[in-house]
Amino acid sequence: MRSETVTLWDRLRCLFSSRAGIVIVGLLIGGGAVLLQKLGNPPNMGICVACFERDTAGALGLHRAAAVQYIRPELIGFVLGALAAALLFREFRPRCGSAPIARFFLGIFAMIGALVFLGCPWRALLRLAGGDGNAVVGLVGLAAGVSVGAWFLRSGYTLGRSRAMPVLGGSLLPLFMLLLLVLLVARVSFKEGHAIFFSAKGPGAMHAPLAVSLGVGLLIGFLAQRSRFCTMGAIRDAVLIRDFHLLSGIGALVLAALAGNLLVRGFRAGFAGMPIAHSAQLWNFSGMVLAGLCFALAGGCPGRQLFLAGEGDGDAAVFVCGMLVGAGFAHNFFLAAVPDKFVEGVLRVGGPGPYGKIAVGLGLAFCLALGWTAREKGGVEI
Amino acid sequence: MAEKQVDARGLSCPEPVLLSKRAIGAIEAGSVEVLVDTVTAKENVTRMARSQGCSVRAEQQGEDFLLTLVKGAGGQPVAEPNATN
């Protein structure tokens, strides 16, 4: 009996570390995103880790953009689902100490880059599957940023080693997510007109039912922890070591979302006036170059950072905190882009304002300086 | 005794893979021992080593994993020994 249990367990382990496993998770994320969009999440934003962290930061009062404030249950699900998988498969390992302050600033600039583009890599893929041609420019930018990061890695870039830490240290982000769940379910408002904020209109007011969002988040978090799904890692591994394992998950995500969009008639091809997107292409590209470079230097896309935080990685949790703070900065200082809109039938192209453009430049300078200086001699010949 | 040893504990993805790949590339034939401390690093190094025609044996050592990557002469594939994990 015992040996049979072990065999089944081992098969499950093997399934999700195999190509089939990563494809299953990609299909699930793509399909889940279309489902969540159909049930109320914003258009082409069934799942967007950066946008959802921005909404959550807004709900906590870290910024006051009234249209984007909501504690997104999907985020809570990602972390707690990953925690459950890590505990069940005995992979929960509390650890931290690999240049946390550098990771914090990488998180800040990653969020600024993502909000200049208007989406994380997951949303870029979902926008592509919804027919938004601007996503192609963003994805090219993402690949360029990740490729620069891969060059630094090849040249010996490292943020140094993490080390084991007490269980509580590795559990802080999951515990914070539990607190957010309580605040969300209880709809706590500490004082009239004060946080916790929930948008009355705009993207923050558009959401699927809480139980569905949380359920999809938990399922994705659980399976993504097992399969190590990572959009940045997919590009980096292809560029750096010609390993296309993770890339097959990305392909599955796009195909599932495209099929779902065609099924629910959510596909509309074009560039101008696409949902919660802008067609200022230089900034679609530059924003994602910055985000991609930050993800590569920090070792994971925003989704992967949440899954890592769920399995006890305190450095990933610091990156997530950086993204939350970055969302606050992006809206308090008018760094985030505004979408295209039609005014009396005339297209007004969106994009970032002057401060957003400056912030992208600062972020790129920071990343290049970090990538250049945090190298160990010798590099790595591939 | 292995020709090369790599301590990749505590390093972020993909550093364990890069260091292991460099160590494999530096020997004509023989074995490389890689010490990692996460299952993810173990899986990634194993996948990379197999793609390079190496055999891989994994052994749990407390909280860590010791991976022995064996490279055949002239880059020939090596038969996989019985893995402990």
C-alpha cells in the first residue's frame, strides 16, 4: 500500500516537472484568464500580476487612483496555492539574504516599466490572444530586456547566495496574503473615506466573484509551483542555454486564451483604442525592456516571484513588496501610462507622461549599473 | 573523486545551471559533482545535464542534493546509473 502511494506521488511529481506539466499549467492560466474576464475581470486582463498588485496597492491606500483599487483574490490564491504545494511536496524552505535592497528596487522599477506598457508579461500574452497588436511591441521589448539580463548572467552577474532563515521569516508574505483575504472578505474600512479602498468604477470595479477568483488563483498557484512556470525564464532559457521547456508553457497559454476568446467572441484585432492599452509604441517597447531586464536580474517574472514567495523565498517576497511600492509611486507621481481613448470620434493616443519617461530612463540606468557592477570575475562560457 | 565540484547552494535560478554547464564544458570526460539546495535547481541542472548527453545521479544529503553528472568521452551519451531520487 505504502509503495503504491509513493509511486503515485512520484508520478505526480514527474508530471508537473515534465513538458506536459508546463503545458497543462499554460493552458490553465490562458483558459482561467478568459473565464475570469467573462465573469467580470477587466478586458484582456483576466489575469495580470502587475495590474492586480497595482489594484491591491491602491486598496491599501499606497496610491489614490480611484479607478484601480481592489484587493485581488487571484494574488492571494497564487501565494497560498504555491504554499500549499510546497508544504505538500516538502519544498517549503524559508530563505533570504541575496541582496534584498537591490531586489526591492528591481521590484519598484519592474512595476514602473510594466505600468508604462500597461501589463505584466502574462497580460502581454493575454492582450496578444485578444487581438491587441500593441502587445507584440511589448513582447519584443520584454525579449530584448530579458536578453540584456541574460548577457549579464553570462558575464557572471549574481546577487549572491541566500541562506536559511526561521520559518516565520519565510511565511511572512503568505501571512500577509491571509490578512488581505480577511480585509477583503470583511470589506474593512478603517474610517469613513479611508483605506481599505474599493473602486466604484473603472478597472478596479470590474472583477469576477471572489470565490471564483480565489479558486482559480489557488489552482494556478498550486500547479505553477510544481511546474516552475515563468514567462521571463522561458525567454531567458531559450536565449541563454537553448532550453525551450518553459517556452512551451507560454505557447500553451496563448493558444488557450486565443481559443477561449474566439469561443466567447472576445477577440478584436487592432492597434488603436484597444482595451486598457495605448499605441505609443516607443513606450510599449521601452516599458517592457525595463520590466524584462528587472525580471531577469531578479530571477523571475512577477507571477514566479509570487510562487517563490509562497514556498518560503524571502528575497522573492522583497521583490513583491518592491512592486507594491512601485505601484504606489507609479500612480502618485503620474508615471503610469494612460490608455488610448476616442474623444468625439478622434483617437487620442495614450502613453506615459514626461515623468514616466524619465522614470523609465532612471530604471534602465539603475539596471545597467547593477548588472555591470554585480558581476563576479570570469563570467560563464556557454 | 569528481573532476569538478560546484557548490550552487543558495544561488538563484539560472546560476546553478550556468555553473554546472561551465563545469561540464571544462572536462573532456569524467564526472562533475553539483551541490544544490532546492528541488527546482535539482530539476533544472538535471534537465540541462541530460540535454548535454550526461548521466545524472541524485542523492539527498540532509536538506541539500548532491548531483553527480557523468560525461562520456567525446561527448558520447552515458548510460544512466540507478538514481537514488
